Amino acid sequence: MKRADTKPQAIVLPPEVRPGQSVELLQELHILTRDGKLNQDSRRKLKQVYHLYQFIEPLLKEVQQDHPGVSLVDHGAGKSYLGFILYDLFFKGLDDGSHIYGIETREELVQKSTELARKLGFPGMSFLNLSVAESTRSNQLPERIDIVTALHACNTATDDAIDFALKKHAKFMVLVPCCQAEVASVLRKNKGKDLGKSALTEIWRHPLHTREFGSQVTNVLRCLQLEAHGYQVNVTELVGWEHSMKNELIIASYKNLPRKRPTERLQEVLATLGLEEMGERFYSEKLAEAETMSAAE
Ligand SMILES: C[S@@+](CC[C@H](N)C(=O)[O-])C[C@H]1O[C@@H](n2cnc3c(N)ncnc32)[C@H](O)[C@@H]1O
């Protein structure tokens, strides 16, 4: 009788796994099963992160051209899929002090990610149990950060991530906003006062429209705020995210661009929509300062 072959079978990896990528990491993130298979959900997650990587890799390289030791902060990191895959694909081979920080309010996720980074031997990764707003003032982070990412960070966490990036003089921001309810709630509150002022108030009269328009306006205000701080902004669609409604990708690159016009536009949009009270959230430099900076540019 023929004996059964007891030799362990080599795992045949799916083509989505790139050469040199850590199989252990992908298994720990439950993207790959123990026998090296991808299920439908994890194939989608991997596709999403690769798609984002396409945008982030050139930014990492641009920072490297400026100085060694890239610092990246990922806000609302969750299970840190993005951070871990970025580290595995780009940071792993670097020996120049490059570092990824994951900011997350859920302590159990911070603990899990810390443990996983230790297990995988990824010393250039840290996870901090802080809110985005707290991290802006935390001395556990360096004064300057090169790249800030925030992927579906809930509600106003994206705005806090923008504030963090502005204070840290980040060269790049890569933001995929989640729904933000704050602007819609102010539109809703002021509806009685503002409706009738102009036919354009019809755009947010119905409750569903208030929510959707609020969400749209939030991203418009974010873009203007970034431009008002000298950033060049690109807004695109995060394809590969076809199962998510929240697929707007905002990439901001600091270019020290003239600030006067976007600052004026930002104020004008806030005033036109009765959103003046959101001026602190979507702050810009004082118009006089923006004018001085534009004149000096
Ligand atoms: C929808 S998940 C996204 C996780 C991850 N970025 C991803 O795309 O897979 C949002 C995460 O942000 C965290 N979060 C929400 N508000 C936060 C805040 N203000 N500061 C830090 N983390 C926050 C939540 O605990 C959650 O883990």
C-alpha cells in the first residue's frame, strides 16, 4: 500500500501578495488564512490599502529626498492595517530612524497593535492610546511630522487630524474622511433663520439633504482650510472602495501657495451658508497675515 505523503505542503500564495511581504503579518491581520488563502473580504481590504499605497509611496520618497528618517502619523488607526502594510512595504528595510505612529482611542486595539509590532520585529512602529486632539499636545510625538494619514477617522477626528498636521507642519496629508455630523447639525439648527434668505437654501431644506449637503460642505471647507494654509489640494475618488459610501480621498501637499484667495473664499462660504460659528473649526490665518504672506510669496 502506498504511504500517505506527510511532508508539509508549501503554501502557494495568491498573486496579491507582493514579493518580500510578510506572510506572518498578513496572517496576523487575518488578510491571509493559515493556509495562505485570501477570502473575499480580505481581498477587498488588501486592494484598498494597496490603492492608497499607490498615492502614499511617492510622498514617502519625496520626503526621503529632503531628509532621511520619515515620520508618519496615522490617526484613528483602528487595527492599523494601513500602518502595518506601509511599514512592511516601505519602512521595514530602512535604518534611518523612520517611524510610524498609530493614534487610537480604543485601548485594546493599541495593545494588540503594540504586541503585533513587537512580535513581527517592527521597531519603528509605536501606538499611542490618545485621541487625535490629545496627540497634538502630547510630548510622545516629535515636534515635526512629515506625513499625516487619517482613514475613516470618525466624525470630527479628521478635522482634528488636519489641525494636528497644521501644527506639526506636515508636508503631506492623506485623508479619507468619515461622515461628519457637526456642519449638518449647525445647518439644521439655523434652518429656520436662514431658509428663505435665498433660493439656494433649498439645497439643504429636506433633512436627508441637510445631512448629505452638510457632509459635502464639510469636505469643501476642509479643502479651503488647507489651501488657506498654503497647501495644494487634490480631491479624488478612492476606487477599490466600491463598497463604501465614504470614498473621497483628499491629498494635501505643502507648497507655500498664496493664501489670500482661499482664505477669503473660506470666510465667504461660511458666511453664505450661515456657518460663521464653524470658523474656529475651519480656521485660517488672519486675512491680514494671509495678505502679507501672499505679498511676500
Ligand atoms: C472606522 S475606524 C477606521 C480604522 C482604520 N483607520 C481603517 O480604516 O481600517 C475609526 C477608528 O478611529 C478611532 N477613533 C475615533 N475617533 C477618534 C479620535 N478622536 N481619536 C483617535 N481615534 C479615534 C476609532 O476608535 C476607530 O478605531
